[in-house]
Amino acid sequence: MIRRHPVKTLVVLLLVMAAALTLAYVKRTTVPVPPTTQPQPGESLVVVGLGGLSWDDVSAKETPTLWGLLRDGAAASVSVKTLRLTTCPTDGWATISAGEAAGPETSETRPRCDPLPSVTGDATSGFRVSGFDALAKASRDAEFRAQLGLLGDSFAAERTCVQAIGPGGGLAAATSDGKVARYSPFQATTLVSDLAQCPVSIVDVGGIDTTDPNPTRHRELVDGLERRIEQVMDAMPSGADLLVAGLADRDQQERLRLLAASGPHYAPGLLASASTRLTGVAQLSDITATILQRGGVHPRTEIGGRALSIVPSANNSEATADSKLTVLTDIDTKADAMHRIVAPFLTIWLAGTTLVMFVLWVVIRRARPWNRRLTRARVLRMTRLTGLLAAAMPAATFLANLVPWWRASTNTVALVAMLLVLVLVISSLLTLVCLKGPWSSSSLGPLAAMSAITAAVIGIDLLTGSRLQISSIFGLQPLVGGRFYGMGNVAFALYAAAVLLLCAALAHALMRRGAPRLAVCAVVLVGGCALAVDVLPAWGADFGGPIALVPALGFLLMGVMGWRTSVRNISIVLVLAGLVVGLVCYLDWRRPEAERSHPGRFLQTVIDGGAWDVLSRKLWANIDLAVAMPVLLVLVVVLMVVAVLVVLKPGILGTEPLQRLLEEAPILRRGLLSIIVMAVIGFLTNDSGAAIPPVAAIFTVPLVVSAVMHFLAIEARKAPVRRRRDRHHL
């Protein structure tokens, strides 16, 4: 009943895929990170921190000082995400101090910002940050176990001074006991002498917490920040570099903030970060790393940030500055637009798909073969088409980022409608490919094709730099700041489900053709290549994903090989999974520190004795999510229980057609069980792992429904023709 595909063609394609990936990785021997310039003795850096400004606040006419920095220096947008949805000045400055997300204790996700802690004392008795101990404890007990005072301790250990100016600068430069070695308030009359004291100076020029509804008064606030920046520029030592960084949000609204650098080491161009692997996007810990590098200081403990570097532009003309501003505002606009429309987009799409599926199910139950307008065969085709369209949606959301839809409007409703239409068009094209290929007459053919397309879209994007994942529905969100490259948890759920379904479909087709050994080879090749793309540092750089994907692939392979599901065999699979993950971590750890990705950094954390902190952070992140969103937790648990029951005992809950399909294609049942294994392990071992089971279901369920409908249509065509007078018994 399921068509046999040409074996030779499949073998050639698998070998070509493996050879192409091997060649691509051999030629890409190192992780592509921008180079950094090592500081020289006597060179100094002045860091200016401010709050509330993004690049859409900058123009040549209204903000000439910031425009000059953009034109004559290097610039980027910086993610200021720390512990909560929005970032206050205390959070931003504390994160600079710790090199990790830090801040005061609060239960609010969008807190009202309190004033910065004051710096008390004098030059004789010493300076100290008020309330530092409580802030340090809150940061240490928070998700990232941040060590407040890391920056100051690192400078003190190297016997190198750092000058702090203003309360924010004092908080950033304080040591772990809250003391500030060199401090002065912001005063224009003493700036020249203050900035000449140390190789690195950190200056707080204030910020804007809320937008004044009066445009004139708001412009005065921005002008005040510009005047203080200009005063710092006039007072800087000759030959010093200037780094201006937005460290906090405005109006309790998360956005990317401005980051600009100018001076001998920062030629005109865009700033790049090895920690984000993006040009034009950095994070707060990169500023900490840059301060340490330019001071010739090594951090007391490893941090996630990397020193900023330059991707130069052709010149410093006004036209080039304008094009740089367009790039930077576009990054911010896209991130903000996607952040606003993710929830309404998914709600509308999933609700619409569920409604259409329910209506078609009712029609199927009532349709009669003699109905000329709505025959049972037509309804089956419509349901099959709907399932494929729904399954194509995740891949379509990635491909939609090839079109700059976010530039069309600032209205959320208009953006949601625009993206819905765009995704529907792309999904229709992908569905057409699945239905019109040589595999279309097979029940599992379109399922395999859609799985291959989804896995290929995500995989090829990883191979080419994760550009489609940035600010996409199922991809990486710069405003969230958890990950900027490689494989995120949500994309992993789609990728892993697609790979497992593809492996199951290929294995079934080959076993039906009488080639069980080739079926095993197909699963090993496809699964191995998919795993390589997911885990290798230059591509997916995923640490948590292989922990779930390798056991799932092993479980599927056991079924293809005919092994029993015994404790011994499962133990072998788990040991192999541990060896694979451990080997990748070790190989990544062998790279230079600046080139390490997530697996290598985790191994270094294990060596430093901080493994439990990382594991407990992931565990508590899931617990916090469960406490904050108990409905989601219940939904995930119920979803997994129903999935297990339906797959283990097909036929219950009205799933008799699925039972017949699984009897015809038993390896598909194993594939579905492997997806459940992947989802359960991913749910338990990843922070935000609660998203993995429902996202995997978003792709898997409609695709399996489509396969079942196609199977029923094939069954109906092959069934004996009944006489007309017997049709009323159907």
C-alpha cells in the first residue's frame, strides 16, 4: 500500500549529504568569531553608561553628539536583558560589575525602577556602595548566581586601578566587599583630572526612565545626556577610546539599546561580538569583557561576554552613517516587532487550525459517498491538506524572515495580519512540493518530505550563521537575551521531531523493500548528520539538545535493528549519549577560550566546580516557569500522557485509523515513541524545557493526521466497489 522508493537514489543522496557536511566542517575549522585588538601599555578607555536610549532616538539634527559617534566610530545594538523582562539602571550597572545578569530582589517582572545605590565616604576613609551586601546576595541567589564585584576584584588582583564617576560607575567598579577604590561624583570641573587617574574610567551620565509626554521636555532630557557625553569627550585623555553604552530600558518596555565606540582602536564600522556571533548585536557582559581586556586584566572567574571588535565600513561619510543607522534600527525594529506578535500569531494560527480540523472531523463523520458536493474522499483530501499546511507553518516562519515584513508597519495588528498571510503563502508552496513530488502516492511520502524540508530549513540556517532564527516565531529572541546563535530550545523541538519522523519514514520504506541493513544505515547517516549540525560548536553549538536527541535516535535505531527494549539496551544507548555529549564538550573546550561555545563553556564550569550551579539554574528555571504558569505545566503533562496512551494503545479515543496506519507502518509507531522520549528528556533537562513538548506537537500532530487521512484515502480507493443499493449501510 505504501509505495517503494528507488533505493539507489536514496543511497546516493545520503552519501552526498554526509560528504557535503563533512567537507563544510573541515573547511570551517574554527568558530567564526571576530578578532579583537589587544590593548597596549598606556592606552586608556572611558566607558560612559546611560539609560533609556535606542538608535531610533538618534538623528543628525537632533542628537549631533551621538550622531558623530555613529559616523566616526563603530556602533551596535545591545541587549540589556538581565533578570527580568525590563532592565532598570541598577540591574544594568550590577550586570557590568558581575559580568552576568544581576540585580536587586523583586517579584515584579516589569519593576518600577528605584534610584541607583549611592556611594558614601570620602578619599580618606574610603568609598562604599550603600546597600551593596543586599544587592550582592540577591544577585548571588538569582538565576545566574552572579558574583557582584567581579570587575573590581579582577582589577584589584592585577593591582590595576579603575576610576568610577557617578553612582552607576561606583557600583560597576566596586569590589565584592562593596568598596570603591577610586570614586568621584560627576562634576564637569573635575572631569579632566578624574579621567586621567586610571587606564579605565567608568562614568555614569544618568538616563531617561520614562518618556515625557511633552516632546519639548523629552528633547531637553536627551539634550542633557548629550551635553554630559560631550563634557566627557572634551575631558578625556589624548588618545583614549570612548565606549558609550545604553544599560537600561525606558517606560518599562524591553528594547535593544545603543552602543557606540570611538577612538584609535574603533574605526568607523559596526561593533561585533564573539559571544553573540553577530555583527551589530552585543550583550551587557561584552562590555564587562571589553573593560577587562582594555585594562589588561583577566576576570577572576570566566564570564560569558567577549571583548567587542570591529567590522569596518568603507568610510565615515554622512551617507555611510545613515546606512549604519538604518541597519541598527532595523535590527531593533525586527526584534521589537517579533517580540510583540509571537503570542497573537500563534494563538490565531493554532486556534484557526484547530477549528478547521474539528469542522472537518465532524464532516468526515457525517459525509456519505453519494454526496456529489462533499464526498468522503474530498473531505479526506481537505483534512490532509490542512494537516500539511499546519505542519509547514514552523518552517514557513523561518523562511518568512527572508522578506523584511517588520518594516511595513508599526501597528501590531497589521504586522500579525501581514505575517499570517506571508506564512500561509509559504506554507502553501511547501505543501505543494510535498503533494506533487514522486513520493506523493505513499502514505508516508508527504510526511517524509515535510519532515525533510523542516529539518533542512533549520539545519541549513545553522550552517549559514543562524540568520533566519534571529527574531523569528520559533527562533532566537535578542530581547530575551538567552541565546544569539546556534540551536535554541524551541527550534530544537521542531528540528528533532522532523529528524525522527524522517528517519522513521525512510527506515519503513527501506524495510518494506527488503533492505533492513540499509534502513539501519539510513537512520545512522541521517541521524548522525542531524546530530552533528545540532551539536558541533561552529553550527548548532547545542549542549542540552543532544542529551535528548541521542537517546531518542538510539531508541528508534533499536526498533529498526529489532532489538528488545530492555534495561541493558537502554543503558547502552544512554552511555553512548553521554559519550557523544562528553566528546563534543571536550573538543570544544580544547579551542581557545574566545572561540568556545556552550558545550566547551559547560565543561570549563565543571572543571571550576560550578556544574551544580548550572544544572540547578536549569532546574529552577523550569520550576519557576511551572509556578508562574501552572496552566502550561498541566497542559504539557496532559499532552504527553495523551500522546503516550494513543501511541502505545492506538485505537483508543477514536484513533482507529491511526491504529491501521501503524499496523501498516510499525516503524512509524517507534518514531512517534522516540519523539515522546525526546520531548520528555528535553522537558526535564533544559531551562524553558516546558516549551519542547508542545512545540514538537505543533509539528508532529498535524503531520501524522495528514498521513492518516492519506492512508484512509488510499484504503478507500483500494476497497471493493459496493453496489449502489448497499451504500446506505456505510
